[in-house]
Amino acid sequence: MTRTDGPPPLTPERLERAALRYLERFSASAASLRRVLMARVDRSVQHHDTDRVEGAGWVESLVSRYQASGLLDDAVYAEAKAASLRRRGLSGRAIRERLAARGVAAGTATAALARTDRDGGAETADLADRAAAWALARRRRLGPFRPPGQRELHRTRDLAVLGRAGFPYETARRVIDGGTEEDEME
């Protein structure tokens, strides 16, 4: 039974317009675009009895066409997302987990993170993680960025913040208990 409320019935043209509007607003991986478009298909199935299998075919066709044209590229998306998350102070592990949640393959995520770290001047992933831990500590005012009288009082909490961000205990301890960032990076 077709309902009159809700979105108009889905057609390949409407689906493509929705995909292009989404890509204009957001950077996306193939899996995340597929997820967004399938949600539209599912709404149309619910409201207009659209054939879900046919809608899924339209989605796959669009995603394949966009990948072939270069409009949708998981490697480019992963590299941009990894660079952004590194600047915010996320660990390599946390970045790989976020990219996996967006549907980026593990190999693509690892390669993008390695390129991002190399482009950022880090010789190793460990140095990049330490720089990211310092960035997070600075942004959140943890450890050496707290007023001197509060550092010891909040030490355990600050270590936990870095631990939840995916940094190993030793990295977190060196940042929270450490002297200066310049000493640490040498």
C-alpha cells in the first residue's frame, strides 16, 4: 500500500541527485555513501513499496560509476581524514578504528596513515603518535599544560584521557610526566 506522506517515490535520477548533494556537503567513503543511499532506498520501500533489490542495484551502479570517475576514492578520503584526526591528537590505533567504522579497508587505512605521518615529518609511527599525544594534551590542557598546582592532582585522570584516545601507557606517561615537547621529540 502506497502512503502519501513522506518522501516522493525513489527513481534513479532522484537517487543520483541525492548522492551528488551528499558528496557536495561531505567527504565520504564508498561504504558511507552506500549506507546513506540505502537509507533513502529503505525509506522509499517503507513509504512507496519500492523494490529494495532494484534500489540496491541503483545504489551499486552509482557507487561504481563514482569510483570509476574518481569522484569517490577511499584512499583520498582516508588520507584526508587521517591527517585531520592526527592534527586533533588521535593515535594511529584510534584513526584506524574510525576509518574502519566508515567502511575503509584496513590496508587502505594503514597506507593512508603512513603517508600522513610521513608527510607530517614523522620518521616513524611511534614519533607521530607521540606528537599526536602532545597535541591532544595541549588541546585538552592535560599534564604539563595544566597549572602547576593541579598537575599531580589530575595525573591519573590525564593518563586515562590519553589511554582512551588509544595511546599506549608509556606514551601517555611520557607526555603527562614529561618535561617539554621539544625534549620528547628528540
